[in-house]
Amino acid sequence: MKKPSSKIREEIARLQDQLKHAETREAERIGRIALKAGLGDFEIDETELQAAFEELAKRFRGGGGPDKSGSTGKERGGASTTSAAETAPVSAGAAQGSGNEA
């Protein structure tokens, strides 16, 4: 027997709510990690930060990046702008955090 459209809409709404809560938990977790790593101290354009995080995500997904050896920047000698971003993956929205973090 097929579901009526009203039941499907209710299920979609429930799943969207679950997705919203899951994304909030993930963003808060990643945001806390980013703050502990010191990323909250940088004055950086959000689009530039987003690009750095996308590059980092590729590295962790096995897509490589500028340094496919798995290096964290410590072996390269000296500080670089990417070594701080490699410390903790964060989405641009998560870096801002929310007022209800523990």
C-alpha cells in the first residue's frame, strides 16, 4: 500500500529536522576543535578559509592536495599558512560557533 502524500511530507519534515540537528552538532564539534587549535585568532576572509578547509577535506578523503605525502607542515620547515588550517578541519560557518556551546 502506498503512503499518502501527507505522510511523506511529515517524514520529510522530520528528516530535515534530524539533518539540521546533526549538522549543528557537527559544526559545534568542529568549531570547538578549530578554536582549540587557535583558528579563532586569525583575521581571514571567509572565502579564503573555506578554500583552505576544502583543500584539507580533500586530503582527508584521500584526494591529495598540495602535499600528498601526508605531511602536516612540520617536516617542511618553517611556518606556513596551511599548517594552521591542517590542524583542524572546520567549515566556514562552524568557525563562527554558536552561543549555546558547552
